[in-house]
Amino acid sequence: MEYSPIQVRNTNEITHGFNDFTSQNTPEHSLHNPSNYQSTRSRHSRDQESAVSDSESFSSGVSYNQSPSFNDGLIRLFEGDRVHDLIKQRFVSGLGLLGKKATVVAIHRNTYSGVLEQARMQSFQIIAKAMEKKCGGDANVKFGWYGGTRDEICEIMKHGFSARMIDNSNGLYGSGIYLCPDDSPVECVKKLNVGKDGLRHMLLCRVILGKAEVVHPGSDQYHPSSDEFDSGMDNLSSPKKYIVWSAHMNTHILPEYVISFSAPSSLKGYFRIPESLRKPTSPWMPFPSLISALSKFLPPTATKLIIKYYRAHRAKNISRQELIQQVRKIVGDKLLISVIKSFRTKMLVTSSNLEQTMVPKGVNIGMNHDLRRDGMEELIMQV
């Protein structure tokens, strides 16, 4: 296959818009015979190299040496190539408002030309086939995004994922590598810094998920909870994170493409919550003050967990709604409402004008009757 070089038969491996492309005009490569795949892959690589050479010889106005350079095992795709254009369109459309300001500078494909790279590719094939049998015919192979610096991307392509990259994930959803579904690259882009070359870089990987289980924020999980499961997701129906456990990070993830793009140096404005949704409409308190107040009623372990969630949100590893949900689970609405109302009363006694003068950054819990849901007040965090 042109875009799906590793074909796992009877699996839902291509999703979210890639399926139509991969099903057209390309032969099927079975895992039963990796050598057939490799010969086809090598032939396709030679064709691509020839195309690149031709493109360079006829392009006098374009300076290709200004494009990002990577390992020798990568080959650049160009505008007009069906794979290039599909990935570019998919990536930009998944960025939301940022898509209008982002420019894809280059897309490179992994050729698996080295001996070790071939071994990793063949290992992925074998694992995918085994997973297909385990799961009754569907290995659940998806595409996922992983963001990193240029050096990290080069390291992954050459040596695979490392323990240091697990640490970079902050362990919020357990010990593993976190990837974003192919329709949600923005979740990875948020965490990327601009490199020395002025670009940001993303990996588009093929990921063997098998049967996934829900993993909640704050989990210390580092392997499947039982033999029934193979990977994790933050949400099974609408995932924003694929969690591949550390033991599987170099067998269940196959890096295939590198996307290099330019975007504004500061991305905050593109992910900002509309002002109408940020303003408190009822009693609220700053989150650090809330933690301090709750620590008087909660055991130390619960307080530490809340602090962990709060730091994760500040680092943009979890959404505001995820933080709210977890705090409510730990504390309970009754205590939460009581603490916030008590704080509010003290503040009003101190200054009757405090409500108008304080900058609304903290936690808001709706107390109006029209905000109630089955007697449970809605918690809204302002950060």
C-alpha cells in the first residue's frame, strides 16, 4: 500500500479519514510474509528517491537545503504527492483556529532502511498479527501523533522510545507513552516548543491498541489491569489520549512520518476558552486557597492527589473539565460547596467591594438554582 505499507487484514487499522485513501489503487501486504512487504517497500523507496531527485532538478526557485534535516532513514515527500497532501490536510484541519496560522514546511517518511529499523518494523508486524488473533480478528491499529523536539524525533527514529520520554509524559495517566488520535493533533501541539530551526515537529505513528481500557488521571498504572486489556485511553468513546504502556512502547508503536511545521511562537490565544465561559457567575475562590482550605478536612494523600491534578492542568496535560471532575470525586460536592461558601463569606466581610475588584482566577461553583443538576451544583474552575 502506498500510505498503508503494513497491512493487517481484518483489522480496523485506518480510521478518521485515512481509510478511503489507503483502500485505493494499492496492493495488500500480508503479515504472513514480511519479505514481500520489504521488497515492495524498498521498490517504493527507490521510486520516491527518483521522484525527489527529479523534483530537485526541475525546481530552481526552491531551496531544499533549508528544510529540516533528519536521519538518513527518512525521505522527504513533496506537495502533490497524495500521501503528503492527505497528511497535511488532516494535520491542519485538526488544529482548529491554529490551522489558519500553521504552515507545514516538510513531511518525511520512514524508509526502515537500516537493519535495526527493519527489525523493529517486522516486530511490529508480528505483534499486530498476534494481537489480531487475540482480539478475534481486529488488532485495533490506529494512527496517533507524538510531539517532540527535533533531537527527540531523531532519537526515536534511530533508537526507539526511551524511559526519559516516559518521564516527559509526567506520568499523569500511568507509566507509558501518550499519543493523540490522528484527528486531535492539537492536544500534542499545545506542549511543543519552537526549536532552534524555528519549527515544531510531530511524529505520525501507527499504534497497536488491541482492547483498550479507560485510564483515569492520577493513575499509577504501568501495565494492563488484566489480560483482557492491551492499552489505555482517557475516554473510550472520544479519546484524546492513547496510552501505550512502557513495556510495549517499542513494539506497539511504529513511527512512520515526521511533520515539521511553523506556527506563532505563542499559542495561548488559539486554545483560550471564550471569555463568556470564563467569567464566574456565582461564588468562587482561587484554587491554591481551595487546596489550603480542603487540606484541613482531607487526608494528606487526597490533598497530594488534588495538587497533582492542578499541576497537570497548569501544564496543559489535562483539561479544565477533567480537573473539575477529579476534584469533585475526591472531595464531594457537599464539602466543596461548604468550603467555597465559607471563603466567600469571609472575603465579603473583609471588603464589600472584593467581588468587583478581584481578578477571577480560581474555582467557581454554581449556586444559582438554574445551574443545579439533580441537586448537584456545577463546579467551574477559573485559571
